[in-house]
Amino acid sequence: MNDPFGAATIGRMIALLAAALAVAALAAVRAARSDRERAVAAASLCEQVRALEARLEAVEAEAAHALAQSDATGGLLVEKGIADEEEFQAALRRADGSADAERGEDRLH
């Protein structure tokens, strides 16, 4: 009897099916692992962004405090007659100009 779907053929088909399922399972495991790794990396990046945000807020607060101290000091110097109001304003403009130059804002666009 010549059976096209004999035991040997069915055995090979089962072996191929098992191999295909194993490859699919391995791919699924790798994809899941990759997804977990991406999730961990994303969480790490979010934490770094939060840390940078906190540092930026602290720097902004320090800059605002420094500006307030500068204004108070300048006002006191003018009030005591140690500095002239115009000289003080010119010094502020120079300081603003040097800060703009450091940031590259004095260039023409």
C-alpha cells in the first residue's frame, strides 16, 4: 500500500510543526524580554528627566534670588550715594549684554 500520509510523513510533519512552534515561542519570549527592557529604559529616562527638572527649578530659584539680591544691592548703593543711578543702569545693561553674548544671543539671525 502506497499511503501518501504514512506514519513517517506524519511524524516529519509533527516534527516540523513542533520546530515551528518552538521558534514562535522563542520569538515571543524574546519580544517580551525586549518589551520589558524598553519599559525599564523608559522608566529610567523618565526618572532622569524628573531629576533634571528638579535641578532646573533649583537653578531658576537661585537665579531669581541672585537677581533680587543684585537689585537690592544696587538700590542700596544708589541710596547711599556710592553709585550713580545712571552708572548702575549702565552696569546692568553691560551685565545683560555679556550674558546674552555668552548664550550667543547677540548674533544677527
